[in-house]
Amino acid sequence: MSGAPWAGVAERGSTIGLWITVLVYRVLGRRLSTVLVLGVVSYFFATDRRGRRASRRYLERLHAVEGGAAALGHPPTLRDSFRHYREFGLAVLDRLRFTLGAGDIEIVLRGEEHLAALIADKRGAILLGAHLGSFAALRVLAERTGVVVNVLMVTRHAPRISELLRRLNPDVDVRVLEAGPAAGDTVFRLKACLERGEFVSILGDRIGGGARARVVRVPFLGAPAPFPQGPFLLAHALGCPIVLLIALRRGAHRYEVFAEPLADEVVLPLRERAQRLPEIVRRYAERLEAYCVTAPYQWFNFFDFWGEMT
């Protein structure tokens, strides 16, 4: 049986689900939507045994590194894992608020000068984030600066998602681009974006399907962990800088966004790639760990990240 009909249904369903979420938020408002989100979070927490274990293992690892015990205040318990899930639910709700304009959220941007220098030089860059806090805050970056931000996602629904975001908030230029095997011209499209002085945003702490062989294992929270090579190989191929961008939730109405240069240029000659690639990935992992310590409940990878659970 051809997969085309099923793909069409899935794409239609995904956009319908997004519109339903928007409708619920607009009808109920933020406070009632928060109650609804916490109910959904409680259900998933109760039924997601592997996710609970992964959360607990992450918090235990964080508690053991420098600064982790002070950040958590005590050895992690089941209640802390629930708080971890709860923070994820609130981040999902905030993602919608950002999409709709986020007029009630204060954004404090640290390191704005690094982005301003790139924009002034009309120099494109990769904004490398993580599943930490809310990467959706980059919409505020686009709104403040007027620069176009292209979000690279592994999804066949990217065009529909991009159109949905545009219709919800036409004043903010954030575009969703499809990555993966189905998008063979990805590098050429991204190169064109960067040459126009636009930014390309990517998340660097999760391995996409079919990419298991293309990882680099570097220390993270006390043990080697696999990180994708893709973002760094892409920066090398495009000849562009990488800026680390992390947006942390500091309350219901405040986010703190950190922008810091990770690499002005990524040069990975074939003969030296085995040595140089782990160096830049390790730098990313070290900074990610530091931000996890400052916001321990906001790293949202609820799976066996280190590959150690059975």
C-alpha cells in the first residue's frame, strides 16, 4: 500500500491539532489553559514509566556535578521528576504564547551585542539551541531585530507549519524549513538564507532518525553522551559562525535569553576531522551542562539520553 494517503492524513491532522490548541488557548485564556496543561502533564507522568526513569536519571546526574546539588537543593525524588514534567508542559504553553505574540512575557536578552554585530555586517549564522527552556523565544529575536530566522526541522510538514505560524502572527518572520533525506537541497537553501544575512536555527542535543552512526560522544553531566554531528558539519559546509542561543523560563511572565558565540568559523579538514569535531561538540556540551545547572528542570529530553537504561 502506498504511504501517500497516510502522509496526507497525518499532515492534515497535525495542522488541525495545532489549530485546536490555539482555539482552546484563546477561549480559556492563559490561567485556565495552565490548569488544562497540568492535567495533561499528570496523565503522561502517571503513564510514562520510561520517561519518569529517564527524568530521574538526568536529575541524579545533574545533582552529582559541580553546582548541581545546590541547584536542586536535595537529592532528586519522584516529586522532582513531576516538577520536570510540569516545566515541560508550561514550556509548551509558552510556545503557543510566543507564537501569538507573547505581549505579556518580558524578554531579557543577554549577549545581544553578538547578534547585533552579525546583523550589522549582514552575516548569516547558525543559532544553535537545545531542548532546554523554550527555543520558541527566537520569535522575539526576529521581532526585535527584523532579521529572518529559519527553523530547520526534521518534518515533512514544514511548509504547512510555516504557513500556520505566519497566519497566527504575520508580523514575525520565522520560517520552518524541512531537513532530512526528503529535502536533498537543504544545504543549498540554507546557503542562500545565510548569504541574505538570515539566521538558521537548529537544536543540537537530539539525534534524528537514521543518524545513529553520525554522532560524537563527549562528556555531559559526568558521562559520555551522544550528540549529533550534523549542526557542526553544516556550519563547516556553509562557512558560517555558530551562536549558542538558550532561552530559560524565569517565571510565568519572564524569559532570559542568552546568546554567546560558540565558533566564529568551523573548519573541519578531512584529515583532522576526527580530532577537531569532538572539540567543538565538547564545547557545546559544556555550555549546555552549565545552563542545565542554572535551570535544572528545563532540559526536556525524556528518554535514555546516555544509552544506559535497560
